[in-house]
Amino acid sequence: MSTHHKGKVAIIGAGIAGLSTAYYLVKDGWEVIVLDKGIGLDNCSYGNAGMIVPSHFTPLAAPGIVAQGIKWMLDSKSPFYVRPTLNLSLIDWGLKFLKHANEQHVSGNAEAIRDLNLASSRLYDQWKADEQFDFELRQNGIMMLYKSEHVEHEEAELAEKAKKLGLAVEIYDAAGIQALEPHLRMDTRGGILYKCDGIMYPPKLMKVLTQYLHAQGVKFHYETEVNGFRTASKKVLSVVTDKGNFEADEIVLAGGSALPALASKLNLKLPLMPGKGYSFMHSPEEGTSLIHAALLLEARVAVTPMNNQIRFSGTMELGPANNKIYPNRVKGIVEAIPKYFPDLKVNYPQDIWYGYRPCSPDGLPYLGRASRYSNVSIAGGGGMMGLSLGPAFGNAVAAILSGRTTETDVSAFSPDRFQ
């Protein structure tokens, strides 16, 4: 690495998007500082389901989700819940969401999302190989499990689309999917193994990545609240925080669900709603271990073996952020588990984590330069794919800042699309 720096970059946000961006910028010879309002141990990148998901090529704003969502909204235990509120940003988001909930939008963007996810998956493999990062990476696929004929039919259609997109997918009947998990009895109609998907243990990843960046000279400023920006014509000169001003040549906003608030300080519109999700860890009894991660489709619950335990995560609760844990939402997860895994004895957990997925109204991330300024880039809004897309976000931002072509086409993810 050359000692001559290309310049200085201030990254706002120490989640997976921010850290990945720091990783690739340092490799490119930039000087990097990372600002985060937390202590770096509590963001979404720690408590999530730990999944790498090229299978998720359908944006959240998918057809059918609206009708389904309206039914679900009336049930506080349901997987998808919009907390009723007269919140203007939620109403604005909802109208944009409705506009994009159509087949044309979904199929038009499937390839761009697929490419970004696959690129990210390869980058995770590279981290494991090049840096010997140990984060329990397992590229052995994720099972989609279903119990109803209706969902079986829907998933078969989706699997066909996945195959057309070149993804490795295998459909199994009940006995076939059971054979993949010899240690744990399942009660399903069948399932689909997305061999293109993988899993990891997020806290380990975040820890090794942070340690690596420290060693490379990245300066972290935790518990640093961004209050605004000093600008001149089309350029941001410095980030104004409660710990003083930080000057930089380039600014990257990677603040997860805090992106809209950060962006508004620069008069940029990045519509996002915080989609609250819950997770908890479970230590299974001896001999009931899981080999693959699974998504319990009707219940929308993610099941991930990690750290010799199982993490259960789920629910999507849209609405203004709050720090309450709604027991009904967690009960929805707990009650779903024995329906698919009759032998898993899971009680209502003592230790519940929650975090906010940054959900854009069209289900696409924000990635690229903001045209209003000459030196501001955005990396975020990955929704349920945030961890999956992290390395690809970072790699793309580094390419853009260093004047290279991005590895995949990111034009659909322009942060300007709602200006």
C-alpha cells in the first residue's frame, strides 16, 4: 500500500456498509475516518439473521405484498405490521411503495439486485481467503420451508425465476428436504434449497473487520452525533458533530435507518422507513443441531445456526422508531417455530435484540453519488439484505471515488431517484 493518500474520506455509520466502505477505500489508498453515534456494538449489523441472500432478487415492494400486508396489518402477531400512525413520512413512503408494487418494477430490477448480491457473496469468500477473517462463513445454502399448498405454488414460481436468473436452486418434497437435516425433525410440505445463499456469525464479522481497520490506521469516532454539514456551493467541507468538526475530501453516508435524517441535513431526500425486526439466540438440546439456515415462509421467520446456537429472527414492523419491545411480535416468532420444527423447545426469550432495517419504498438500496454535491456518496437502504450487500456497497463506493467502473451496474440504485 502506498503511503501517499488520495485524500481523506469521512464515513458516517459503523455498520456493515460503513466498515466495508472503509475496507475498500483503505485498500485504494485513501485516509479514512468513521463517525458513529453509537458505540459500534449495537447496530443492525450485529443482531441480524446473518444471511447472504442472492435468492432475494425480488424487491420488498413486490406484487401481492400490499394485499397480504393489509391482512397482516390487522394482526399484531403477524410477520409484517404497519403500526397505525398519522406520520407524514410513513404516508409518503406508503404511497411510493404502492407505486412500485408491480411486476414491471420487480422483474425490471431483479438482475441488478442479483448481480450486487452475487458480487457481495464473492467478496465475502475473498475476505475469508485473503484476510483469513473467521466469521463462521458457510456457503451451504438456505432452505425455504413451507407448509401450505398456496406458498408451495408461489415458491415454485419464484424458483423458476431464480433458475432463469442463473441461480443454483433445488426443489425438494418433504422427505427430500428432511434428508438435508438428519438431526432435526421437520414438519413441512417440502422446501427449496437456494444453494447460492450462505450464512455467517455477524458479531464475529463486525469484530474482525473493525480490528483489521484499526490496524490499517482507520480512525473511529464513536458516540459522535452528526448535527450538520458545512458546505460551499456544491461541496461539503466538513461534518459538524457534537465532538467538533471533521474535514474531509469525500463524505460517505452509510447510516442505516438514520440515512433520511442525515440526508435531510444536506437537503437530500432519501425516503426510508425503519423496519423493526427482533432476534434472539437459542441453545438447542444436544443432537438437535441444524446444518442449513432456513426461512419459515408462512411465518416469515429466519432460522440461522451460528456460534453453536440458533438465532431466530423475524417480523417487519414499519413505523417511526421507538425503543419498545412488543411481546406479541416476539410471540409470533416463538409460536411459529414448533410448527416447522416440532422437536425444538423454544420458550419466550429473556434476552431480545431488536434493530431497524432501512427499507426504501421501492425495495432497492441507495448506492452512488448524490448529484447535488461533488463529494457526497450514499451506501445504504439495503432493507433485509443489508448484511448481504455490505461488501458490494463498499466495493462500489471505492470504485466510484477512485474513478473506476463499478463491478456491477448500480444505476438503478441512484440516490437521486426520489429527489
